[in-house]
Amino acid sequence: MFARKIFMVQFERFTLENGLRVLVHEDHTTPMAVLNILYDVGARDENPEQTGFAHLFEHLMFGGSVNIPSYDEPLQRVGGENNAFTSNDMTNYYITLPAANLETAFWLESDRMLSLAFSEKSLAVQRDVVCEEFKQRYLNQPYGDVWLKLRPLVYKEHPYKWATIGKELSHIEDAKIEDVKAFFKKHYNPKNAIMVVGGAVNLEDVKKLAEKWFAPIEGGTKPERNLPNEPIQTEEVKATVTADVPTNAIYKVFKMPGRMEDGYAATDLISDILSQGKSSRLYQNLVQQNAVFCDINAYIYGSIDTGMFVVEGRLLPDVEMGYAEECIWKELDFLKSQTVLADELTKVKNKYESTKAFGEMSLLDKAMNLAFYELFGDANLINTDIENYLKVSAEDIQAQANTLFKKEAATTLYYLAK
């Protein structure tokens, strides 16, 4: 095992009067700096009749603010780069630039939090961009619509039942300027944001910059989140789709614990036991030794609320779907009936630990992870969460497999080639 003390991420925390939480990670081994802003808004916070808005804002936020019509231009002049991503749980924006030019990042981010530019023209441009993305990635790509079809099968009550791109194209096509403004006012304010500044910076300078650029912004109100609990699944769900795809595929989904719930770490390790690399069980047994699938993987959607454990496989020609499904169940049932060998469990734990350690060598990854863990409840979990993985026993793996892999708890999509 790695000596974890070497990889401890040190940080300081303060909160502005308007409610903006700020975390500072000093790392003077680099001349660079990162400014990361996480907004506590994702697709789960959308109106069911106006989905895709959180992702639409990922694009709108780069359209310029009232005082800075071009977001990218001043950043590029000081050697900076930026990007963003949206999930069902959050929206995250980040800037990397030379630390000497850090104030440019504060200027840019504070101005669009204060006064994002809204116009019919900018909305039309970004709406078209998102609609084109919807068509290219989800409608016109083989298997692209899988999660548009699977999520509403898996989730009956929770708003995870739609993807971040939105439930349907018309929700973005019909987005009105007044609805967009209301969504911004509700979610994009200091009380609903977490800022992480990392790199060749010092705490006092960051405090001064935060006071100068963000303190004058009105705090707003932290939106109340009252999401429905997803009920326990008591009946197997199956659906079949036929489309113009290269080969038949199967997607089998089981609901799993949320990100900070008991059983999450064991579930994550189960996915690695089944599907991490060419020595994993699914590859060895169902690709190499018994040629059933040309490709098969197990992975998780680690959401804050009830997540998804997924087994996804693409069948070899002439393999019957029923037989392929039996082979998947055989592997899942073996995990339920037999304790995993110590060497196999140690291997996936070591791989997780090394991946985490290497990830924390990246300044940007550290900044984003600090923001994520702060959203989960405490940024210091970046240093302690690994213990939840290391303490998982073979008996925990078996118990969690028995909790997860029940026939009545399975949702299966058969994706058939025409």
C-alpha cells in the first residue's frame, strides 16, 4: 500500500459574508494556479417540463457577461484555459492560468456570477449548439440514446430519470429568455457556490481577491431541495429497442447507494473486480475464455443520491441474447455465493489507491475534488475517503453483491441490431 500521508491535500477554508465558501490549496511546486467554481445545481434540480437547463447554462456562461462581452479573449491573453461540465448533481467551471495572472480569473468569474449577459441572440446561438449536440451525440450516434431510454426505466420518482442533456429536444428548442433568467437567479449565486483556488497562491492574497471581486455580489438564497426518494424496486423491468447499430447489446442496471452512503465503496470495488482490465472476471470469462461478448464492462454512476451499477455488453455475432444474459447472471451469482480471494481484493484496492494518488498530483484534479467533497459535506474527505475503500472486506463484497444483484431489482435494456 502507499504511504497515504505523502498524498494529504492541505487546504484552508473561509466564507464570505454573502455565503460564498472558499477553499485555498497552496502548492508552490508549480507556477500555475486554478480557480474552480462549483454550483450546487444539476439536472436533478430542473423543472420536469424544462429539462436540460443546467447543461444549457454550461454553454450560456461562456457567452460573456454585461461588462465582459468576450469571456475567452482576456483569458487567452494571460495564458489561461477554461472549461466546464454538468452532471445530474452539479455544474463545475474551472480556469487554469499562470499564478501571476490569478486576478484575471477572479475578474472573469465574479462578473459572470454578478451579471451574466442575457440576450435573445446569445440564447439562440447556445440553444442551437446544444440542440446540435443532442442530435449528434444522443440521436444520430449508435447506442447514443441508451441513457435517454434507460434512465426513465431505472428511476420512477427521482429526477435522475432524465439525462443532463434533457428529456427531449423540444425542452431546449422551446427555452424562453424569461425562463433562463429565472433559472440563473435561483441557482447561480454565492450561497449556492463553492470556490476553490489552488496552486502558487497564498491564503491572504486569495482572501483579498475574494473580498474585492466576490464580496460585493448579493448572496441570494440557497434553493431548498426537496427531491422525492426513489422507491425500492420490487419487480424486474425489461425493455427492447431495435436500431441501426453494429451488434446486439445488453444493459443491465441495479440501483446502488448514494455517494456518501454505506456500501458505496464496496459497490465501486465490485465494479473493478468484474471489469478492471484484461485480468478482470468479465473479460477473462466472457470475452477471452468463453467468447460471448466482443466488449463487456461493469461501472457505476456515483451520484449523490441513489446511483446506478451498470453491466454493459456487446454481443458477438450469432450469440443468443438469452444465453448472454445467463452468462452475466452467472458472474453476478458467483460474487454472491463465493467470497472474493484476498489477492483479487487487494489488487483492486491497490489500483484504486494508486489512481487516487496519481490524480492528486494534478493541480486541477485536486481543486475539483476539494469542491466535490465540500459539496458532499466536508472537503477533508479528500484525505479520508480512501479509508472507506481500504477497510472493505471480502465479506463486505459478498454481502453487498447479495444486496445489489437481485432479479427483482434489475432493469434490463436489450438493444438489438436491425
